[in-house]
Amino acid sequence: MLQKEYEQWAVAGGMIANIGSRIVEVGPGTLVLAANMTLEDHSFPTGRGPIVHGGAIATLADEALASVAFTLAVEGETTTTSGLQVDYYRPAALGRLVARAVVRQDAPSGLLSHDGRAG
């Protein structure tokens, strides 16, 4: 179901279309997204050449986290990322960027805890 949603969202405009992410792998509680980060749309200039803008990386991570929760949602339920902390360890080069997200636990409150990384 998520694959069909992504195909529609990718052409509808908005953030998913801007990032250009595609589902590489999806299963209950797991998701891998890939996006092609381009000089024109996702770069930030530095003294050592362009890098992927941190906002584009955070957007891809946010998208992966909300979407992995969607893999466990019941029909008609909406999922979002309620909190996001991004720690940048090194600049990302332009080109293909992959985000992996896994649901770690299903809390009694109905909230999901996820773990994700882009790289």
C-alpha cells in the first residue's frame, strides 16, 4: 500500500516530490528510502565545494520515520514524526542518499519509537 502512495505523492508536488525519494525496501516496521540529492535542488555551498544541505537530509530522515510508522498503521490512520533530532557527523556528498528506518517498540501509549539513519 505504501508503494502506491509514494508513486502518487512523488508526482503531486510537495516535500516528497522535492526530495525525490523512492522506496527501496519496505516491510512491517522497516523501510529503506533512497533519494538523489542534486546540485540544483539540495546543495549548500562551502569552501570545499557543495554538500547536501542539512535541511534536505533532515527531510529525508523525517520522511523515513513517518513512513515506517505508516507500515504498521491501520487503514485510515495518519502517521507523523512527533520529534526529530539530527546529529550531523560529516557532510554528505551530492548524489544518492539512503535512509533506513526501523520501529524499535510499540509503546502502550500508541506511540512508536523509531531508529533511523541517513547515509
